[in-house]
Amino acid sequence: MQAEMVRKLREGKLQEQSKDMKEIESCVLLQKRMRGILARKSVELLRNEEMEFLGMSRKKKTPEEMLNDPIKKME
């Protein structure tokens, strides 16, 4: 793909982008990636909450329950 763009630049079919346009495109790309990462994290949290609510996964233990954990007492 990169070679095709270089060929088009040489043939004059494509104009080289200015530095400002390259920076803007880079910023947009980074924003898209970060937005995707944050969206996946929030969906994962929502999914875990829903699984707890439906009883398909265990609830997290409270600090009091962690202190009274029989497995830790046995160790």
C-alpha cells in the first residue's frame, strides 16, 4: 500500500500532505484508538456487573469477608 502511494506521488496523481495535515490525521488516529480502548473497558465493566446481577459470577468479597475467609484462616 505504501509503494502504491509513492508511485502515485511520483506520477503526480496524488499531492503530498502538508505537515499540519499529517499531524491532524495522527491525532485523529490516536483519538480513535483511545476511544475504542475506553469503550471496551466500560463494556467489560458493564458485562461483569450484569453477570453478578444474574448470578452467573460471584460477587466480590467485602473487606470484612476477606478477614473472615476460612481458607486464609486455615493457612
